[in-house]
Amino acid sequence: MNRMLFRFGLVVLALAILSLFSALYVVSESDQVLVVRFGRPIGVIDKPGLHAKLPFIDTITRYDSKLHALEPPTEPIILGDQKRIEVDSYTQFRIVDPLRFNQSVQTLDQARSRLVQMVSSSMRRVLGEVALPALLSTERDAVIGKVRSYVADTARPLGIEVVDVRIERADLPPETSQAIYDRMTSERKREATELRAQGFEWAQQIDAQANHDRTVILAEAQLKSRNARAAGDEAASHLLADAFGRDQSFFAFYRAMESYKHALAESQPTVVLAPDSELLKYFNAAGPAGMPNTAARP
């Protein structure tokens, strides 16, 4: 009898301990606990610490209040200017209403699946109204802000707060990028050909102008040279005429010297002349100083 009572007491004590552990639970700083009784939610506990519930009757579901990241797969989107791009987005969200969350999506995986659809539809809705240059300019922040607003409004009834939505990458498809690259290459080649042709034309114009200026400068120089030579010849003629008028014998001697200079300059070092040559007249008649001996002349 005593053994039976002892065993019964042990069973009661075990049940009491089990009930105690089942009735107590701990809520951490990042937890939100939804208490459900007979399948009906009765409250949300978000205060950190030790809490109690009815053992074996109440059940709890924990939801993390920290930020969750969502990276949907790359999605092709057609923009407002009919350009097709591939978009990689990034979303951050948190659970702010565990009761609504439990009633609408229940699990985090289902919430991610719903959010992927929301982000996709919002991206298509907003980006379908803008052109590609808007994503490459300062308008990008306004476009992303509109997407974020649509996703946040749609996710709020699910007990989810969407903190941020960003576009990590928005690129053209590889085939489109290659076509654009080829078109840009051909355009640059065309511009290079036009610039070379324009440069060749400018070079011809510069060369023609330089040749014209050279011709004009040479013509002016030759004209000045002829004028200077004519003036010099005129001055020389006046000097010779004046010298002839003053001393005819000196003029004749000067002319003979000029003849010697021109004749001997174009000859070999040895010149053969007859003794009675006219060119030797002044050599034969020269005085001590090399001047013609006018006293011996009749």
C-alpha cells in the first residue's frame, strides 16, 4: 500500500513539474509570442521575460521581430519605352502584427512567397510607366520610392512592415546589350570616318592657303628684289656714267678689269693668249702700281 502511494505521489509530482514547465515560457527581446487557446488566438506577448499560460491548453507561436531579407529571383520587365531589362531587387521586412500574420500567411516561408509576388507586381506596375533613362538618372530614387510604397501598402494587411525595397541591378538582356554595343560601335566608326574626312578637308584647305601665302610672299619678295636690283643697277649706271665723265681712261681700265674677272673666272688655271691680245694691253702698259701708264699712251 505504501509503495502504491509512493508511486502515485511520484506520478503526481512528475505531472506537477511537467505542468509547471508547460505553463511557463520565456520571451526574448527579439520574440513576439502569439498565444492560442483551443485554436483561437487570445493575445500577443512581446514583453521580454518569463510568462505563464494554461498548461496543455494554451499553445504559443514565436515570431521573430528582427529584420528579414528577401532577394527575389531575377525578373525580366518591360519599361515604359518598351525596353526590356532584367531586375534584381532586395527587400527588408519585419513582422509587426503576429495575429494578422498568423491569420493571413502563418509561416515565414509563405510570407516570403507572398512578398515575392507583391514586389514583382509593384515593379511591373511602376517600371512599366517609366523609360530607361529614368533609372539611370536622379529620378531613380523617386521610382524606387514609389515601388516601396506600393509593396508596403500591400503587405500591411498581412501584419508585415516593409522597411526597404531596392533595385540591386537593372541590366539589359545579353542579346540586347550586344545589339546596343554593336550599334554604338558602328556609330563611333561612322563618327570617326566623318571626323577623318573633315580633318582631311581641313588639311587640304590649310595646305592650299599655305601654298597661296607662299606664292604671294615669294612674288612680293621677287618684286622687291627686282625693284632693289633695278635701283642698284640705276645707281651703278649713274656712278659709272659719272666716273666715265670724269676720267675716261679709268673707266676703260675698270671695264677691262671686269672683263678679266669674268674671263678668268670661267677658265682653267692656265690661260693661253697671243702677245698682241687686246686683253693683255693693260698688263703690258701697266705702271709700277698696276695702273695703266697714261704717259706712254699717245
